[in-house]
Amino acid sequence: MTHVSPVAPPAPAGTWVYLPQADTHLLAEVLEESLPTHGAQVLDMCTGTGVLALLAARHGARVTAVDVSSEAVATARLNASTAKLPVHVVRGDLFAPVANRRFDLILSNPPYVPAPESRPPTAGRSVAWDAGLDGRALLDRICADAPPLLRPAGTLLLVHSALSRPTRTLAQLRSHGLTARVQRRRRIPFGPVLRARAEWLRSRGLVAPEESMEELVVIRAERTR
């Protein structure tokens, strides 16, 4: 089992960045079981603190990390500098900064929590987790835009909640010519965000009346041709 540590050093004063939590740890476990080869081109999409990017870089990968949050970019850069790891961190809207590149491995822990608002927020802390009514505002874009950026035999590792319909993720990735399967599942107690909107989730039929556990999934998709 991996030992993913919280951000160190802390984020710059006055900033807020999503810290590694259960979803980050689950994706890191899968990454450590199938580490990229030395020199592999790796993309960490929605990098946050950069912890997954640093994990890949420690094993010799050439890593690019992207986040839409300027605070996350600053924090990931600080952490890479402190760790003395050559991670290239850029700010941008999903794949826009790397549209002309190809990667051996793409990692992503994007916002995926269903929210009462139909459009994802553009400011505030909830930018890090809210993703529209069905939680798929970013997932659908990743499923469409990540496959063309994979090299032959390239792999996508994507983590999200079962509330956000993994079957749809699998179907979309397969429609783009990838093989796709759920590689890891883990049930965890509702965190503060889901507890706060449990009644809304129940009203939408997303959780059972007495449900208080969430299932996380890591999806592995590979280009075979």
C-alpha cells in the first residue's frame, strides 16, 4: 500500500488547495502497482498539490502537471521545487495546454461530485469537487479529450465516485477505441461535502435513504492500437 503524504511544505500563505484524500490515495496505490518506465511521458491532469505528479517523477518519469487553479499551480510548483523533482506545472483548462503532445500515461483526479447547480463553479473551494448535476461536467470532457493524447500502448488512470456513473465513463472511453475496466474499488464514509448534501442526493435517487458510504473507483483505460 502506498504512503502518500499530505502536502509538504504547506501551500503558500493565504491560499487554499485540495489536499490529498481517499481518492488521491487510491489512485496512488494503482499508480505504484504499474509505475511508468524511466523517461516515460506522464500527464497529471487536475494536479492539485502535485502529489501524484511527484510520485511519478520520483520513479524517473518526465511529468507535466496541469490545473485550472493558480493556487494549485503555485503549490505544485513549490512542492516540486522542494522535492527537487523536475515536474513541469502549467495552468490551463484541462488539456488545452498540452493539446499537441502525446503521453505514455495520463493520471486524473478531477472534480466529480454531483451538485445542485447545473454548471460547475468558477470560484471558491467547491471548484475542487463540484461538477454539475450528474458530477460529469469534467469527466465527459476527459473521456473525449484524453484518448487522442495517448501514445500507442498508453494508459489513462482516472478516479471518481460511483455516484458519477462509472459505466458511462467505461462506455465513453471504449467508444474512443480504448480498452477500459474498473481496476480498483473502495468504499469510504461520506465526507463533509456529501454529508452536507445527503438529502439532495437522496432526492435525486443517487443514494439510498440510509446510505452513508461512497464508493470510489479507479478506471484503467489503454490504447491497444
